[in-house]
Amino acid sequence: MLQNFSSENPVRKSSVRIVLMLGLLVGTLDITGAIINYVVATGKNPIAIFRYIASALFDTSMPALFLAVMGLIMHYCIAMGWTVLFFFIYPRLRFLRQSQVATGMLYGIFIWIMMTLVFLPLTRIPPLPVRPMQAAIGIGILIVAIGLPLSFFTHHYYFGKSNAYRQQV
């Protein structure tokens, strides 16, 4: 059993690689959706999104470039966190395998709820009112950009025709 956790184990190496690739993919899809939504809704420079993200931890009087870079880094760290969580729980909760579409939709909704109602209130960001249309758009972006890709790719990784997971179990 200990050999499964060895750094030489090809299953572990492929798991790390797929999680990193998925985290980068969903992070990129999510920020692309957020940028498109922001630009269409406001017509403003989308760099403000990254400064907003960074304002969760940093004082907004910090240099704008620093905030933008930190916001980008934080965004990908958050996306990676949601990816790792999903990748970890997916094979352990059988009901997630019933429908990849429903699972992706539920995970997108779960992320929105956790970010909006749990994590953001714990940050330096002042509370914003929840507007139904913006909430629906945000949830939609999370479903399409994070939930569905994670559901389909993770299912394929664990239960595809030639997967390493099934061979190890």
C-alpha cells in the first residue's frame, strides 16, 4: 500500500500532471468567462478583476501592477484548489458518477455558494449585494468553465477505458 504513494509511482505522477493541467484549464476558462462578462457589462479594463481578487488579501493602495499580478496568481491558486478537491472526492463519492452533466452543474453551484457566501465574507473585500442576474451569470460561468470540464475529464481519468486508477484498485 505504501508503494502507491511513492514519488516513483506512475499513477501518482499522472495524477499530479492531470490535476495541474485541469487546474490551468479551468482557471483559464473561468477567467476568460469573467473577463468577457466584465467587459460586456461595464466596458472597462478587465485588469480590475485581478485587482479585485487581490484586494481579498492586500490593501488596495498597493501598486496596481502588483495587485494585478497577485490577483492573477491568486485566481489560479483558487482554481487549482477547487480542482484538487474535485479530483480527490470524485472517486470516493459514487453518486457523482451517475451523471457527469449534473455533477458538473452541482459543482459549479457549490463553488459559487462557497465563494460568495463563505469565503468572500472572510476576506478584506466589502460585502456586495447579491444580484440575481449577476449571480446566474456567475453560476453559469462556474458550471461551464469549471464544473463540466472537471466532471468530464476527471471521470475519463478515473473510469476511462485505459485508466491507471482501475489498474491500481
